Amino acid sequence: MPINQLESNLEAITITIAYLEKEKCSDEKLLKELKKERNRLLKDLNLK
């Protein structure tokens, strides 16, 4: 996947996580999966 696509996905996931946390989302499984995917993208981009 091109880096720009990875960056776009990372941005979208980060915004989604922030929104869900702000709205007090009760679906902990969803938040956990999103955070796991965000960490994977950070690793793929060598940012973590």
C-alpha cells in the first residue's frame, strides 16, 4: 500500500478514536481494535 494511503488511513483511524472517546463510546472492543490497527500503521510507517 502506498505511504499516502497508509497516512490517510492512520489519520482517519486517529480521528475516529478521538471522536468515539469524546462521545464516551461504550464499545471497548471496537476502541481496542482501532487502537491496535493504529499501532500497526504507525509501525508500518516507522513512526513507532
